[in-house]
Amino acid sequence: MQTWLLYSLLCLLLWGLWGFALKIAYQNLSWIQTYFLSSLASFTLMLIIILYHRMKLPTMNTATIAAIIAGIFGGAGYLFFVKALEQGKASIVIPLTALYPAITAIIAFIVLREKISIYQGIGILLAIAASILLSMKWFIRV
């Protein structure tokens, strides 16, 4: 098995467990307590990795600014994810928010001029259709 595939499968498994653990946490914690504790755990893991690899701080350039902006976007997205999961069903919130790569692909196509194959385009359209279908119960009472 190729390393990237193993990492992808481990990510899939751990993120699946992550969403489930967050939903369990809401049984006795507020959204802000859950957000704080889960972010603290992620930060602690990051510190362990940095210390293990003895990482030096990078110089400030376009790449470091992009990484900081990515962290802000990711953190803000996680905040809204936590709020959505607090109020919504995990079976809807998690698949809906997991469609974010479609947004990345569309932006990369427009801004970076990355090519999208016909199959990738169909996949993006299906992802958009999936988000509509997942959201319909909230917009149309069935």
C-alpha cells in the first residue's frame, strides 16, 4: 500500500471517530467547553510533534502568511462546525461539512487555473447535489 493511501485511510478513520467523539461530548458539555478541550488537545499534539522534530520557526514570507491564513480559516471553520454539531444531527452535519474539498477544487480551478477532468467535474457536481440533498430536510419540512 502506498504511504499516501495509508495516511488517507488513517485520516478517514480518525476524523470519523473525531466527529463521533464530539457528538458524545455534547451530552454533558457546552459548545464552548467542547471547542476549548478539543482545540487544546489538538494544540498539545502539535506541540509534541514540533518538539519531537525540533522544528525551527520559519522566516516570514508568502508561504508562512498563507499557512497562518489557513490556520485562521481552519479554526473559524472548526468553530462553526462545533456550533453546527451542537445543534444538528451528526448524521447530517458531518457529511455536509465533509464536502469542503469541492470548494477547494472550484477555487483552485478559478484562481490557480488547475485543470479539472470531466470525472472530477462530475464528482464536484455530485458533491453539490449531495449538499443540497443533505440540507433539504432543514429547508423543506418532510
